[in-house]
Amino acid sequence: MAGRGRSAPQRGEVTGYLLKLIRESIPLTQEQLAADLGVDRATVQSWESGRRPFSAVPLGQAIAFRHMLGRRGANTTLLAALDDAAEADYILAAILDGQVDCCDINEQPLGWSVLTHRLTDLILWAVLGQTPTFARGLPVAHARRGPVAVGPALPADEQRAFFSRLHVLAERAAAGGDPSVLLHRQACFLAGMDPTRAAAGWLAQTTTRGRRAITFRTWSPLWPDARSVVTSLANQGDPEPLRDFLARAHPDDACERAALNYSAYWVGEVPYRQHDDTFMPAPLADWHGLVLFRHLAQRFDPTHPFVDLNVHNIWALLVVRRGLTLDNPAESRMLLERSTRLLDSDRISAQSRQELTSIVYSLRADGVTGTGTGR
């Protein structure tokens, strides 16, 4: 697209902190890594602090660096996240350092491809200070001396600016004769992560304006847009729009396939990035479902803001991937125990209760038994 090759603001906080974790996973000091890479210690230090974005390193040199880190024994999970970390920095720069109120809306990288769980985690690592799911529980190579940063957290004023600028982007993306649906829904989804709950009223207005789009006869590009808005409202403390969406917005197989394809893509089972949402209603052919099965089962918690969505998705998943329960007995026992506990909760919808009852029946019919800790 025109303009994407222009010079743009750059940041390096997320990539830099990830590089620090990669170095420590080997483990190497900054001096040792600098010697291995053929640069001085100040260069490594500036990469890790984000002062000099690692994404500015020439591509060939960056590839050589990554192979060297792999040969030295760097954590493979962290290495695999480097590309997403660079994209997270690029998105943060475009939102925080760009002119979101007057820029060409098509130049916003938040609308260039469909977000994944890992990429979203990396963005929120900087904005909220929460460690990405994939990096939790990793061993620390050695104790650090003195006060050190525990993540790539942005200053408080930039954290506030991030969420307020998402509102601007979403409003602009929805306006005009050629609205950017992907940018709108992803800005709304990230805005829903605002821990101050300041987005609740604004998102409710967005839902009210688009209320007629909540009722679908089949999938359309507005389906994932509506889904993102109602999940954000659930994250802001109002689960009813999400429950309404689950009840009304799955009228045919195309919508059910969209829910599953999107969820599988979100957790990384679809191994390639999508540049728009049109992949969602396609046949279920490119993924197995085990990663999604585990992801959803681990989130069978009455306190989870998307618990009703998680229940519906795993119910739909087991309809089309019945063999998952037989092939993965440990995960199936965990799901049975969490399902029975969740049935005792008063924080799920009537629809979720019906779907949970069906899940429990199906698991028991397949011979899955719990450990006695469930009901």
C-alpha cells in the first residue's frame, strides 16, 4: 500500500527487553554478547534499553545475530517471539509517536494484519506491565545487581495516551465512506484492556450505534467487529453484550466456523499471518485443535471476563473435533473438573450452563473421569 515505505517513528522497548531475556537465557553478560556479535557493549546496552531500536539493524545482520543466539543456546520460545516484538514496537510507535488524529488511516499498522495472542501480549507488556503468557515461568539465569526494570513498561503518561489514542483511531476508522473495519475492531479490542475501566462508556456507545449489526443471518466483516466490541465490554465489567452476541450471532455454520478459525488463529494454530478477517468462515482444514483445546480449558474460570465465550468455543470445538478428548486424556480430565466446578458458579449465563452440561456429558460418555476434586 502506498506510503508504507516512508520513514516512520521507531521504538525499541519491547524488542530490547526481549533481547535482554534472550541474552540471560544463554546466559551471557552484555560484554560477552557484544564480543560474540562483533559490536561494543554500548550497542548491546542501547538495544536492550530501547534507545537504539534493534529493528534498525540491517536484515542480514539481524538474521545472523539470531542464528548465533540460537547456536549459543538461547531460549527458543523467546527467540521465536522476536518478529512479533518488533511489530509490537512498530505499532506502539505509530500510536504514540504518530499523529493519529490526522494521519492517513490506511497507514496505521494496527489495521494491517489480524492480531494474534502473542503479538497482543507483547503490546500489553509495554502498556500494562503484564508479562506475556509465553514468557511466564521462564527460569532466571542469575540474579541482577541493583534496581532493574522488570519489563518494557511505558511511562504512565504514555500508557494513558495509548488508550485515549485508540479511541481516536477507532472513531476515525469507523467514519467516512470506506471504513477500516479491521482497524476499528482491533482498536476497540485493545481499548477494552484499559485497567481504569475508562473505555466502558465509550464502548457502550459504540455498541448502541451498531446494535442492528449484532443480529446476523450469516458471517460478514462486521461479525468480528461486533465480537471484538462485546468482548472488550466484558473485559470492562459488562458481560451482557457478549452473552447477547453468543445467543444471537451464531445463526449458521459460517459463523461457528468463524469463531473457531479465529480462535485457532489467535492461539497460533494457524501458522501464518492473516491480513484481513476473510479467512474466518472458511472450512476447518488447517489446524488440529489441541493448542486451542488447552488454551480454552485453562480459562474455564468464573472470574475470567470471557468465560462465556470460552465455554461456547470449547463446546463448538468438541462438536467438530470430537477426537481431542480421546487423544488428550490429561487435558480432558482437567476440562471435566473445571467444567463441573464452573457449573456450581453463578457467574455464567444460562446458555453457558447448557453448553457446559453438554460438555460434561460428552466427556463422561468418552470415559473421562475426574480425580475426585470436582462435583
